[in-house]
Amino acid sequence: MSAPPITVLAVTPEEAAAIRAAVRAVDDRVLAGPAHVEGLLALLSDPRVSDPIYDLPRPFTREGIARWVEESRLARERGERILSVTLDEAGEVAGYSCISVWPERSAAEIAGAARFDRQNAGRGRGGVGAAAAFMFETLGVRLIGLTAALDNIRSIKAIDGAGFVRMGERQSVRPDGTIRRSLYWELTREQWLAGRGPAPDHEPWSLMRSDGTV
């Protein structure tokens, strides 16, 4: 399961309510629905895409993916998750993005992946920046936590390059209870504002490699 950032912020009920409302109001992406279950199943059944991602609903079955999509819909209604898909020119699922939000902590994280033929496009750092911009500006959170597997060199470079601050390691718990050691980063809104350059033009999902976050 996704876990909130280690740092705990003081958050008023009004701030938490505003974040929940912002999550529910998102309408600028293709939200995952029943029509995307088969496409998500095909995407995630490729181990080159899904193997390193720690929080996916294994084993991959139509029933399991459908349940994940429905759980995500309900979580969005609570203002706590955005599960979206990216479609290719043929209308097939080419990637997904899952933003987990903890309004009572003003915090979020993002996970996702692109189809194997769309990986290694050289947009990692810009994608991390786009994801941070969306979560800070649109959702209104004040803290983002990210993890990456210890051997995921591309993601590690992208997260470092986007200005996230390394916080050591953390243990990422898979749905089956097994543990993945991960590098861990945090970024506050203040740090992001101090270090941001021109706004990147990539969609948040485009940062995704085949690991649990970016």
C-alpha cells in the first residue's frame, strides 16, 4: 500500500477540506474506469512495466484490476486518490498514474508506469517537475514524498535532478506483505517554489518509469 511521507505537517480542517475538494474536481485527465480494465491488465501484465512497482494489486487479474479501479473511484470521491490513464493514438492504454493524497497531512505521492515501448523517452526530470507542479498548484498539498527502488538508476537521477531532498531509505510494503527497500525523498512547497524554473509542459504520467513512483 502507498504510505504517506515521513514528515508530518500541522494541517487545519479547512486546508484538508480544500485539498479533498481539489482532488474531486480534477477533470483534465482520463480517469480510469471500467472501460480501461482490459487495457490496464495488458499494461501491467508486462513484467518490464510492473515488476518494480511495489503497490499494485497483484496478482494481475481482470477482477483484481476492476476492484482497484473501483476502489480508486471511491477514494477520489473521498478526495484521496486520482487514478488516471494515458491513451495512445489508437485509444489503447499506454500508461497510468496514481496519485495518493493524505489531505489531513497536506501530503501526496505519485506512482505509475508507461508502456515499455514508451519508456526511455528522456523526459524524467521534466516529468517529475510536472508532477510536483500539479500536486502543489492544483491539489494544494504542501509536501510530496517519493520512493524508488535502489537499483532504478533512471528514476533516482530524475528525482535528484528535480530538486527532491534525499531522506535516506524506507521500507515499501507490497500488498502481499513483502518489503522492498527504497530510496526516499521529500519536497515541500516552499523548497519547490524556491528552486523551480520555467513550468514544464509534460503531463504528470510522462515521468513514469517502471518503478513504484517515477
